[in-house]
Amino acid sequence: MQDADVPEAQSKASEDLENRVIAEIVELQREFYFENRNKDSERRRRLRDIIDRATPLGDN
């Protein structure tokens, strides 16, 4: 019976991670929109960093 809970727990953990990544991206976008409109290259670098941390290598 506990084995059936494992995929559900993994799904919940995956969803929580995805929500944190989305929140971090939204926060970054807001920061740069309101405060640093002319620093687009910095915003793009930081977005790549967020996405790279959240995406496993070699995942297609």
C-alpha cells in the first residue's frame, strides 16, 4: 500500500519544485521590469541560471 503513495509523493515534490522555479522566474522578471529595464543581458543570464539549476542535464 505504501508503494502506491510513492509516485504521488514524487509527483507532489516535482510539482512543488516546478512552482518554486516559476515563482523565482516571475520574481526576477518583475525586478527587472520595474527596476532594471536596460539590463536585458543580465536578466537573460539570470534566467538561464534558474532554468539550468531546475533542469537535469541530458533530459530531453
